[in-house]
Amino acid sequence: MSDLRNTLQAGLQQLSLAPDSRQVDLLLDYLGLLQKWNKVYNLTAVRDPAEMMTHHLLDSLAAIGPLLTQTQGRALDLLDVGSGGGLPGVVIAIVCPQIQVTCVDTVAKKAAFIQQAATTLKLPNLRGLHARVESLNALSGPGYDVIGSRAFASLADFVNWSGSALNAGGVWMAMKGKHPADELTALKTQASAVDVFHVEQLQVPGLDAERCIVWMRPAAGAVSQA
């Protein structure tokens, strides 16, 4: 565990993040929960703890700075779509207590894991939701200021499926690997009422792979799907 802590703390420094000691402990506790539940629930194909640290925890942490910049660090509601084992949703909930995080997944056991993590880690700003994202509607239920995903679906499917849950003035945050040029081209025809306003390159400590965030919002004058 000391090696994992050292890797985490070095990564946090590289990302210019400064969580307090409790938050660092919670990140490591979450990694332990992910390992434990993964044996039964198959939450991720990654099994090695050191690989989980870089490919999952640090990968998710790399999105924190950009998220805080885009939202000016304000309190808000965030929906993590297809969250699986809670990446990046649980990580965001730990490091950003001002953000109310809902992790939605169509697989009941994955949503149950998020609920377990919220209880075990004592995170009142985190909840798991077993549902299809298409069923969520900001007019009839809670809406979200940021809707995020990590390697979830094509950009067009992501925004089309989740658009009805987006609050007015909200944004989409799609975490991707390499620059998704083909998806961006398809987005123009399949979801023309969406404005891609920034594609942000990420550097993940200890990971030699391309990562980026595609930031999107409804185009000016677009009619909500809600």
C-alpha cells in the first residue's frame, strides 16, 4: 500500500492537485474497494493494483483540474454515465465535495457497488443509480449541470442519449483516448445541435497513452430534447 500511496501522491503533485490527507486516504480506500468487489462483480478488466492506480485512479484524477476550470469550482450536480466501477464519478466525489455526483449504469450490480462505496467511504455527495440514461429527464426529475462519461460510447450516442437530463446552461464532458476525429465528424451529422467548444489534451502521470476531454454544449438556439 505504501508504494501505491507514493505513486498517488507523486501523481497528484504532477497534476497540481492538493487534496487533504483524508481525501488521499479515501482514494486509496476506494481503490481497495474496487479490488475487493472486482473479484465478484467484474467491475473492470484491470486486476493489478498498480495498473489500477495509473489506468483508473490517476486517469480519472487528470480530469479534475479541467472540470474545476470549466465550472469555476462552483457547487453543481454531475451525472457520470455508464460509470461502471465509479470512474471518474467516485474520484470526483472524493476530491470535489462541492459536487453532487450521480453514477448511472444499466447494470444493477455496478450501481449497487457505487451505493456501497458511498456508504463505506461516507460520501454524502455520491449515489449510484440503476437506470438507462435515456430515461432521465430534467423536466420531470433532477437535471445535471455536467454530464460526463469515460470511454462510454460514441460522442453522438452520448449526447443524444443523455441530452434530456442536461440542465439549461449545462455541458457534456466526454473523456476519450486519442483525439476522436471520426466521432467529431459523425457528431456534426448525427447531433448537429451540439457545439464542441473545446478538445482538451490530458497528461496522465505514469501512463504513456493519449487522453483527452471533449467539451460540448447545446448549440445556441437548439431545442432541448427534454
